[in-house]
Amino acid sequence: MYQIAKEKLPELFRKITQTQELYLPVEACGQVNYAPWSEDAKVDLDTLKTVKSAKDAFFPQSENLYTCYRDGKKISITPEALQEQPFVVFGMKSCDLRGVEVLDKVFLADPVDTFYAARRAHGTIVAMACHEPEDSCFCKAFGIDCANPKADVAIWMTGEALYWKAQSGKGEALTELVKDLLAEAADGEEKVDAEKARIHKIAEALPYMQLSLDGWGKDVLEEKFNSPLWEKLYRPCLACGTCTFVCPTCQCYDIKDYDTGHGIQRYRCWDSCMYSDFTMMAHGNNRTSQMQRFRQRFMHKLVYFPANNDGIFSCTGCGRCVEKCPQSLNIVKVIKAFAAQGGKTNE
Ligand code: SF4
Ligand code: SF4
């Protein structure tokens, strides 16, 4: 276990960026999101949740796949280079780490998504314990420990110091790189244990932390799918897609072509199952009503995904949808509405 004074963090960031890109929470226009570090970046490690999760680091909101050039009758295709330079993501929380686990299940399964796989292979995650869990958090419901992040390096901020613990080969390598800025923390374990206890105490008292997922999972497909509750629940939904764009586990994307004038730029960008043109095909859309689209989002997270992935839910309890939905709709509301019915399919 090592420690570094908070005031020395700019030096740490400078040292890392001598050899690789560094992404961390940065404030811009009143919002905190992951962005590359620079000398004038307004780093904000105090805000608990970035507006968007850290998933952009591995699955960017938009990325080029390949470019077609046309020169008369000659056409050439140039694939986009994979991200094969090392980089560091600093400050991720335990809920966003689970988000990456979920993305791994999707993008690293056969057929492997080479763009995502390259980023995962070259990214080192420095994860931070949640110093002040908030009312909208419910990670515990998914078995996530917000005080004990499992990543290449785990860090805890206490008072004026930051405690640093490497937990993987990549974490050891990064520690070696910045070692001259770190000091051995003789009382580190003790300080971190006290910090974990403090965080757990806050988390235990939060309103949604004890949310029960009883009645969800792989064996309730027909019962949940056919419930008349969806008809009631979906009505305020504006189909704005905000919930999907802030979510660390949502992984739907569209592939589009941009006419460059002398060829085509093919790129992919995040999409949302809440949109009426999502997965539009020549014959139309499989889901023809907003109720069906709304139901799909929650059925996928709470039933279909665990059914296909050893029981893992595709929600991390990060609470972003709780905070950001303009209509106050969210996964907690859905879970509670079904719980209030005692799992019955009829009201
Ligand atoms: S953020 Fe709310 S209103 Fe917007 S699509 Fe999601 S559930 Fe619907
Ligand atoms: S569904 Fe909501 S609470 Fe769950 S991971 Fe997505 S944004 Fe977070």
C-alpha cells in the first residue's frame, strides 16, 4: 500500500501522461465527465458521479470503423486503426467497473469486437472508492461494494492523502512508473479499513441500497413480459433516450455512413432502444409502440441479460437514470412497482 498527498496529484497526472493518455473526471460547462488530462483541465475527483459513465473510454460514443475512397472507378477501403497505445482511466467507481464487466460479456464474446478488445487490452483502470455515496445509489442490490473497487489499482481518498493499492499486473506496472511520487504507507491498511467502514455506514443508510431483486432474473420471462404493469409504467416516457446514454451498461449502437464527397466514412455511434427507429429494418420495426420499447429496456437489464450471462444483471445501481430522467422514470421505480404487486401479473 502506498500513499500520495492530494497536492501532488498534478505531478502524478503529468508523470502518467509522459508515456500514455490519461482520462479522468474533468469539469467543463458545469458538468463533470471523463476527458483527457491536460495542464489546464479542471480535474474534479470530488463529484461522485460523472454525468456519463466511464464507458466511453472503451466504447466511445462515436468511432470510425473504416473509410472507402473512390477515385474514378477505383475503390479502396482503409480500416480504422485499433487503439493499441496504452492509456489510463483514473477515478472510476465500483458501479462503472461492473458496467465494464457487462460490456466485456457482450463485446468480448464470439465474435469478438476488435475495437473494444484493443481498448480493454491497452487500458489500465485506477478505480476510486466512493467517498460519499448518494441517495440515488443502489449498487449493493447488485452485490457491488462501493468502498472496495476491484480494478488494476484501487485508491481511497482520505483527508489530504490518497491511498494506492495495485491489484493486477497492469496495476503493478503503473505503480512502478509513478513510484518515485508514491510513499510507502505504513498505516495504510488501517486508514483504508477505517475509510471503508465510514463509506459502508453511509451506504447502508441510503434509501435504495436495500432494494430487493427478488422476482427478477432468468426464470420469469413470460410472467414479467406479459404483465399489464408495463402499460401503466411507460406512459410518462418521452423516448428521449437520456437513460440509455448515461447508463454504464447500455451497449446498443447504430452503424452509419457519412458521404465525404469522394467516398464513405463508416462509423458507429451509440443508439437507444427507446427510439422508434432503433433497429429499423426494411419491413419496419420489431417493436411498434413506446410501451414495447420501454419494456424492452428493463426486461433486457433484469431478465434477458441474466438469463444469458450466468445471472448477472445488466444494471449496476449507479443511479444515473434515477437522477437524469426528465420524467422521473427509472429502474428503481420499475422494480418497486412489480414488488408492490407481490410478483403477480394482474393488478
Ligand atoms: S430518460 Fe426517462 S423519459 Fe427519457 S427515454 Fe429514458 S425513461 Fe423515457
Ligand atoms: S439502469 Fe440506471 S441505475 Fe442501472 S446501470 Fe443503467 S443508469 Fe445506472
